[in-house]
Amino acid sequence: MIKITLKDGSVKEIEKGTQAIEVVKSISEGLARAALAVDLNGKTYGLDKTIDEDSSFTVYTFDDQEGRDALRHTASHVLAQAVKRLFPNAKLAIGPAIKDGFYYDFDSEESFTPETLVKIEDEMRKIVKENLRLERFPLTREEALKLMEEKDEPYKVELIRDLPEDEVLSFYKQGEFIDLCAGPHALSTGKVKAFKLTSCTGAYWRGDSKNKMLQRIYGTAFTKKSDLDEYLAAVEDAKKRDHNKIGREMEFFTTVDVIGQGLPILLPKGARVIQLLQRFVEDTEQRLGYQLTKTPLMAKSDLYKLSGHWDHYKEGMFVMGDESKPNAEVFALRPMTCPFQYHVFLNRMRSYRDLPMRLAETSTLFRNEDSGEMHGLIRVRQFTISEGHIIMRPEQLEEEFKGSLELARYMLETLGLDDDVSYRFSQWDPNDKEKYIGTPEQWDEAQSVMEKILDHLQVPYTVGVGEAAFYGPKLDIQIRNVHGKEDTLITIQIDQMLAEKFGMEYIDVDGSRRTPYIIHRTSIGCYERTLALLIEKYAGALPCWLMPTQVVVMPITDRTADYAKSIAKNLEQAGIRVETDLRNEKIGYKIREAQLEKIPYMLIIGDKEAEAEVVAVRSRSEGDLGTMKYDEFLGKITFEIATMAK
RNA sequence: GCUGCUGUGGCUCAAAGGUAGAGCACGUCACUCGUAAUGACGGGGUUGUGAGUUCGAUUCUCACCAGCAGCUCCA
């Protein structure tokens, strides 16, 4: 007999070799129906796992991530089985569970279309109905290779070949279908009650663009149909907030074929919001001791050769001039501000008294992104970033890093995005040294310094290997768009290498020359991207302080036009961005238009208001607020703007 | 860059191998109206660009450009 300890602390005695599912059944039949996986001593297993030693015992259902993954991973096997039934020549690659669903990659002659997906779904439904048991069985590497070679699955063979010699591999069999898989899985295909194939796209084998492109089918699965429907509705709902749609509809920006990809035109409304953000950022930074700079948008190639960009970033730059001609002047538009701002420091001999030197610039950058990368305002070829570099004595690093992080967090909080971000500690990839400058020792040092600071500041982060800049590690503040795709909003980077390359030195207290450390940082990210994410966050209804028009005054008839105009004039003098709608239209029509434009406040002025010298206030979010004195309304909106209320 | 889809007036969408239509928007006129669309009339498109097939293409084919989703890459 062995002992298992349940989540509530109670201990059960069972016979050695008992299957996990039997234990779950002994707890409750209902739980056994909902169970999808178990945890034994901190490791997740399928319910068919036999228990051979004293263990802690936790049951996972669909409410747990582990349970969800087991179900969705099973769904991916059902998908693969269906594809193999319909297209026997399709080759299997990999098919994991992912956030919100699963996918499976296939190499198939047949090009999968939305119509194909419908057929595959039908076949999947049959497989679910057949309620096939998923049986796990181990094979040695040799046996596994033989099996997959027999089945003519070259991608599986490649996967197995890359595993260690002595590894015992696990396989899962459901009916006629067998797949190499570590598991865990639900016990049978019948558990995949509610599923949907959502899209099919291309994806490189092993995520490497040098490899063949396979066909990936995405799907999702739930235990209940209602949950599936709810999820699909939420996805549809999120798409309605897509900045690329409403940003164009609301005339924040547009793009034009003849101008080019990734080169959006910011229309008056979009430009206004960005101007407001810039003023806010520049003022805040100056209050925090940053000095504003204005440096050139381009430079000779010599500068980038010195900075390392020419060797490490040339593909991403727009180069002007014919390099092949001897003595020809070759320029490049700047992809980063770093080397330009270094020359602010280099302008004269610096003392430790000058440090930390905090330099900020509203900096327009140009990056030659690959043609498929552009996305609305989120990923563009020309953008303007709240750039900055802090040049400091090494011992000031933690304090300055902390200051940079606090500033970034203040910005996020002000914009209401603080709960939507995650932190990534982006490190170098020691196996890909070509991508980086510096020695492994320098990288180890820079990264351990950053790790220490992050731990000290108690920043909850994930690690991104290979995500570092070529000159140093980064703290990236990540955010997801409405499609669930993650992008960097803000970044703070430690650079212990470029200062030396540029010959940056300062005279320390003791008269010695020392090389400073540099922090590359942005406080609010790049304005185009930030605007995009704000539009998605608020579905276009930006906080009042950021709205291009904050109030529309609308008289009901000509009789009150003069009173309306005087109200508007007063608001304007009080610094409110106000418009008047004097058109000869019904009030309902004017309100409808203002609502669609997400104008925060509408002041409706009829005879009654003019008579009583009040304004009837309508809020875009709360509707009719009734009448109030002009001063009361001014106080209300002024307070809202001053507090940057969301 | 790769895979797939898409491209018709400012926007949303119809139609069709024989040179295109609706709604919204826009303009004019009438209506002076109480919290999300008043009515009438009018203007506006060589169907993304270029080439090919055809008696004839906007419709079929190819290339390019742009947009979308995903992959890869990245702020």
C-alpha cells in the first residue's frame, strides 16, 4: 500500500499501481467525469497514470490550465486523426495546446481552405462520437524511429533523431491513429465535447524561416458548448475594438497605396492625440531632470559602422547612396537614436558632476521592416518614440533603472494600461553570438546586474532568451492587441558596451577617466503604437484629456444658437477643446453623430436652457445627465481632465 | 520575406465575358425640430496598377502594388 495526500490535506491509502482515475472516482463520480489530468508530486499526468509511490495528488479539470491543456492537446490529436483520414498523404509535424486553444501543423499537397476546415470538423465530430480511448505506450528511440519510418512521417522521424539516444519516448494511440507525444491527454476522444477550427495559415517547420512552410490549422476546444460560444463571441467582440478598423473609421489615420506600406498618415484627430501625449511626456520628463535634444534623422554610414548598426542592423535600415562607388557619400535614415544622443555627451569633456545625464528626444525613427510585418499603427516603417538615454556612473545604475521603470509605470497608470501589460527580461542567446557585440563575460555581467535590479524591485517577469538588443539586455513591457498578439510597448535597456565604442568618458571624483554606463529607455513607447493600443483599450472612446474634441455644443433651434456660441466661447477660453454644431438638423441626429465620434460631452441647448441659463449635459457613456449651471459643468470636465480620469 | 485570403464611387456591400447599382456619406432645397438617423432632388466610379487571352474584360490568366490573418522578425 502507498499513501497519497489530497489537496485538502487528507491522506488516502491505495494499492500500489492503482490508476489515477480510480482514485478520482473514489473521491467522487462527478469529479471523475470532469477530471482531465492529475498532478502527482508536482508533475502533470494523464488520468491513466498508475501511481507507484507516495504522492501528493491534485485533480485538474477544465477550470485549471493543466486540464484545459490536456483537453485541447487531445483535440489537436483528434484534428490530426481527422486530417489523416481525409488526406492520408498529409505528413504530421507538431500539434500542441496553446493559450486559448490548440493547433496542428501538417505538410500536405492539398491546400486547406475554410471549406476544408468544415469537412475536417465533420470528421472530428465522428471521432469524438466514436469516443476512442487514448492509450499511452512507451517505445525506445530505435522502436520509435522504426514505427515513424514505417508510417512515413519524416517530421516525426526528425524530431526523434534530435532526442538523446537513451530517451524512452511515449506515444498515444486512439483507434487507428498513433502520434508521438509526451501527453498528458484526456482519457478518450469523447471528452472533446465542444470545439471549433478557427483558421488555417502557414507556419515554418520548427519556427525557422529557412525551413519549409507547413499548413497550420488553429482551433479551440471546451467542455461545454456554451463556453465555446461565449469564447467565440468574445473574440468577435474584441475584433470590434481593432484599432486598424476603428482608427480608420474615426479618422485617426489612413494609409495610401502610393505612399507605401507601414507609412500611415496621421489625420488631424490622430495627430492631435499624439501631440497631447507628446506634450505630456516631454513635460513630465523635463520635470524629472531630462534634457530635451533634437538630433538629425540621418547620418553617414560611418556613424553606424562605429555603433555596430552597420554590422548588426543594416538589413533593418534605409540606406541612401551607392555603396559600390568609391568615395560616394552613403547615408542611412536612423533606426535608433542612440549614437546621435551619445554625441550630446561627447560635446565636451564631462565630469562625474554632469552625471547622471538624462537625455530625452521625441525621436522619429525609420526601420525597413519586412513587407509582411506591417500592421496598422502597431508596426510601421516610420514612427516617433519617446526616446531617451541616461548616461551615468556605474554605481548610479540601479537608481536610474528604478527611475526609468517608475516613469514607465506612471505613464501606463495614467493611460490605464497598467493592468494590461506583462514584463519580459530579454536576454541574449549565447548560441547565436553573431547577433550580438561584446563578450560572454560582458553579457553575463550586464544580465546579472539587471536580474539583481529586477529582483530587488520585485518586478514579476518572464525571461525571453534571444530577445536582447545587440548591445545589451532589456526589460520589455509587453502588451497584447485585440488579436492576442504581443508587442513591446515600453523598453528599458542596460548598455555597458557602446559607451566604450564611442570613446565616452568622464572624469571621476579621484581625477581618473572612467567609462559611463548607459540606459536606453522609452517612457511611453512609440506614439503610433501607444495610440493604437489606446484605441483598442477604449474602443476609440479615449479618456477626455486625450480626445481631440472634448465637448460639442448643440443648439436645438436657431433661437438658441447665440447662447450656444457664447457657452462654447467660454469653454474655449477655459482651455476646453469645444465645437459647436449649428447645422439645421434634428437634435437626435446631432447627438447620434457626436456619439459615433465618441465625443465625451454634448451640451444640448434649447429654449428652456437658454431661459434658465443652464446647459443640458449628455455624457457619451452615461447618457443624459440633466441640466446644470455652466460653472458646474466646467468644474466637472476640468476636474476630469486634470485628474486624467479614464 | 513566407503561406493563405481580399481589392467595385469617401465608407459598407450588390451585379456581371458585351463598358456597373444600393445604402450611408457629400451638395442643394424645404422643414426650426428636446437626447443615437426628417424629406425631396443632385453630383460622384475608365471596378488597385500593368500586361496577356478574347471580336470584346472590370469579370478569365500572370506580374506588381496595397489591405487582412498567421509564420518569421521587431518598438
